[in-house]
Amino acid sequence: MNTVIFDMDGLMIDSENWTFEEYVKVCAEKGYVMDLACYKSIVGYTMTVIREKFRKYFGEAFPLDEIISQVHENLDGRFAREGIPVKPGLKELLAYLERGQYHMVVATSSDRNRVDSILRQGALTEYFDDVVCGDEVGNGKPDPEIFLKACEKAGTTPASALVLEDSEWGILAAHRAGIPCICIPDLKEPGEESRGLTAAVMHSLEEVIPYLEMRSKNNHLYR
């Protein structure tokens, strides 16, 4: 295994809670009620799918573009004021992988401008060899396209990669791509079926290094 593919929101960045809070606030200002179940239903999808889900949930009159724009503006302001909420263990894991000369790629449903801004503000850009964003693929997770493209950019095969994900759709996408996956859940724990598709389910990124070292010593495959 020579490549590690990282999801971003909910995996590297503790952004899902902040995003949900902003959706609740902005929707309330417009007379809509955003609940956690609705928010969880959009996590991990591309913006195209998110738009479809919101319209089905709230109706055609829902001022989607206005709300999404305001949520992103609020989040940008919060990131600027409070900093990027990096998950515990991330920097240590990235440094460990860098020392081990692993290829590191971000594969996220977010669009390029947002991803570049977050990675830059979080001082994370230097660690990654490449980034694949939601606006660069035709099909979002759980389609395997984004992870296969990440392997292509890294010049590696799915069997030589490892995906780190927080969502069930990400787990399924990795499975369909033929890439072993470690799940570190964020807002939502994976169901039993999703758990069965993972190499491991962990509580935090802090558990990944010991896992990699153990597997390396035992010379096991990541399956």
C-alpha cells in the first residue's frame, strides 16, 4: 500500500457540525426548519445531488442558491475568525505518512475553490500530492469514480491504496472502487452492512498510525 486517499469534511475537518448549525440558522431566517435527519441525508453527496434532495425535502420554492451561498459565506467567516477545525490526530498522521513517503490525495465532494481555501487555511496543502473535487467528476459518491480518479492521479492501483472516510456513501464508493477503507465516523455511525465493507472502523484519526504499523509488521493485506 503506497497511497492514502482522504475525504475532507467530517474526516480531516470537523466541519459538519458547523455546517449543520449554519444551515439551521439560515433556513430559520427564511422560514424553513432544517433538522439533523435532513442534513445527514445530504452528507457526502455532490452539490448536484444536494440540490435535488433539498428541493424534494422543502419544495420547489425553497431559495436554494441563496441559502447555500449564505451558509458558505457564514462558514468562511467562521473559519477566518476561529480557524479551520482540524480533527485530532490529522497532522500527526500526515507527518507520519510523509515520512513513509506515501502518496496522499484528497477526494471530496466539495468544489475546488472551497477545498483549496480550506487546505490552505488549515496549513494542509503541502502534504497532498493531488486533490479530486466534486466538480471534477460526473458521478458523486457512492459511485467509485472519485476514488478511481484519485488512484489515477497518484499513479497507483486500487489494490495499492487505502481510503479514509467518515460516511456510508464514501465506504460504498471505496468498496465499489476495490479500495480498502477505514471509517472514522463523524455525525453518523455506519450501519452493519457498511461496517462489513470496511477494513476497520475507528473512533478517531489517532488510531490510524498504530493500525498501519500493526498491519505492516504482520505483513497483511488491507482487506
